[in-house]
Amino acid sequence: MKPNGWILLAVCAALIFSPDRCFAAGPAADIGAVLPLWSMLPFAGILLSIALVPLILPRFWHRHFPKVSAFWAIFFAAPFIYFFRETALYEIGHIIVVDYIPFIILLWALFTVSGGIYVKGTLKGTPAVNAVILLIGTVLASVIGTTGASMLLIRPILRSNAWRVYKVHTIVFFIFLVSNIGGSLTPLGDPPLFLGFLHGVPFFWTLNILPETAFTSVILLVLYFLLDSYYFRKESKTAAPEGTPEPLGIKGKRNFIFLAGVIGAVLFSGSVKLGEISIFGIHQTVENLIKDVILIAMGILSLWLTGKDLRKENEFSWAPILEVAYLFAGIFVTIIPALAILKAGEQGALAWLIRSVNTPADYFWATGLLSSFLDNAPTYLTFFNSALGKFYPGLPESQAVAGLIVEKIPYLAAISAGAVFMGANTYIGNAPNFMVKSIAEEAGVRMPSFFGYMFKYSIPILVVLFIIITFIFF
């Protein structure tokens, strides 16, 4: 970086962080209580980069997006470390070791294993066929997770619609249903619900939001079928697949064993307590490390025992997972102040937001809107703990959770639904969203931009539907 660049960075650091407050905090202080809202500017910067740079400078973005991600990470980390020293190093190390690395390992394992499963046969992308695939994916999402279901079915639905001109809406509704809303019925479905399970919410408690999930899914499936039928009538039928239909079948079936291994490892990490170890001063549980080793082993076994020809036939490449790894590295680092301020509750810069959340509708929208842009797992945990403190102050967590799941069902249902449902509002709202977008683009589908996705699809469709859900259920 040129000298002027370093001067600019120093000036921006002085604006983003208040030195007096930072040094007063000390390394052991709760940084969320002293960080100003300005500290979230680098996070806003990387989000705007993802949204705007591909539109303004597409060739630059395609070649240099890892550097853009690294720039925003360094832009935040350099002044953060300068002013907070040990505390900053700990926070950055913690989010990398405890959150980012396990996040990427899980995505890599599911991406690798699902890439070895090839659904062969002639699937003509008609409205009925597409709707059935979306329905299957919506159900599967609560069994093998939104990421697992998305990675398993995105390639079959892309191949079945390869001949069609109008197919962007199909991938968008796939993100709505398979990558998000379908994962709301079990802790396996989405990370926020898994966190609730770890904090004492019974495994099948989330079936309490079955009415909300069923209502939302049915409305979206019907709306999709009508929309796809409209576009299908505009397609040139001469472009449809011709020749003798190939019967449906599955190649690479042994990868279902590895997929089961991935799901089993995740369940194991949430059901067993084996203590902790320190990695560079960062505490990580032994069961989570074992989980990560199993996930890596499942991915390696899939690569070893699945023929290269099958992966080639499945149009498998590493580009989508690499794009997610690079961009989310920057997102995870720059998201630190946002999560810290939320965790600080009424002592942080977002105290006004925490205090204004009182009704189930408030919890639904507060959890959901923040989950649209932040990691939905800690957002869920923030409002989960807020509800415990509001209704059961002073009680041990186990007793408070026991009361919440019986006496305050609408509140926990609102938090759960908001965290899972509204992850579909943006490409970064849930882990598989961006990966589905990347895989679709690699297959030649011109997906909408970050803001295009929001203003053309999620706001007019999902937000309106969520308003209706609020009046009916919350």
C-alpha cells in the first residue's frame, strides 16, 4: 500500500474507533459495550462491495474479489488490533477458530459429498417437475440441513432447466424454500435451531412452528407454480430435450453414506460433552474438533472413492466453494463489532433495539431483519437470551429455558421462525444462499445482483408474505 493509503487508513481508523473509549476498555472488557456503531462500517463496506462492484466492474470483481474481501478485513482488523490489542487479537482468533473454520469445513464436506451424487435421467423442467423438486428439497432441508439439501438438489434442477430461457425465478425460489424456510422444523435444519438445541430446547420442540412453516411453504410453492407456468408458456418448445427419455437413476450412491456421516458428526458434536482444549488461547470443545475431523474424512473419502468421470458428468468444480471461502473470510472478520454490540444487549450501542423488542411480532422482525444481514446463529442466541432475561430474570438457564418452551411458546416460535425464514431475504442471510447463486452462475444462469435479488424478489414476495404471517401467527 502506498504511504497515502496508510494515512487514509489511519484517518479512517480514528473515525471508526474512539481511542479514549478503546483504551479505557482494557483487554478483558466487554468490547461490545464500548464499540460505537461506526465500527460496523467495514462490514457495510464489504456488503456494498458484494452488491455493487460486480455490477459496476464485473471483470475486476471476477479477477480480484479475494483481494476486495482481504482489503475490508485488513481495513477493520488493523485499527481494531492497534486500539484493542490483546482483546482484538482474541476476538479475531476466536471467530476464525470457533466460527469460520468449522463453517467452511462443513460447507466443504457437504459440497464435496453432494458433488459425488449424480441424478441421471431425463427431467424436463416443467412447472410440475420443478415444483416437485422444490417440495422434496423443502422437506429434506429439515432432515439433512439446508446446506445439505441445497447442495444435493441444485445441480439436478439446473440440468432439468438448462434448455429454458426463463429460469432465474426457479433458483430464487429454490433459495427461498430449500436453502432457508424448509430447515425450520429440526435442529439439523439450520444452525440457529441447533444452537437452541444445545441450550436446552428439546429436539422436536421446533415442530411448534410447523403451522408457520407449512403456511409459508405452501404459499410460496403455489406462487412459484403459477409464476413458472406463466414463464413456461413463453418458452420455445423446440428447445425442449428431444429423443428417447432416459430413466431416472442415481450414480455415486456410496456418497449417501458419507452424507450420513456428516449429519451424524454434527449430531455427535451437539450431544456429547468431552471438555475443551486451548488453541492459541482460544477454547474449542473436543467434540467439535472430532466433528471437524470426521467431516474432513468424509470429504476425502468421497473424493477418493468417487470417479472423476462422475464428478465431471455432474459439472463439479471448486470455484463456488472457493468464492464462498474468500468472501466469507472477510465477512466473518468485519462482522465482529456487529455481533459484539448485539451480545452486549442493553449495554451496547444497539440498546434501543433490544429494549424495543417486547411482543412476539417484535421478536420475529428484530431477529429476522438482523438475520438477513448478520450470521443468523448468534442473532438467534442474542434474542433467545434476551427473552430468558426478560421473562425469567435471575433463574439458571436450564430453569429459564424450561419455562420458555412451555409458557412462552409464541416468543420462542417467533425467534426461531425469524432467524430461519428471513435468512432468505439476502444472498448472505444463510450459508447456502451464496453457494447456490455461485453454482447457478457457473452453470450459465444470470442471477440477479445483491440488490436486484432483494428489490425484485425477496422484498415484494417474502417481506409481504412475512407481514401476512405476522398478523396470522404473531
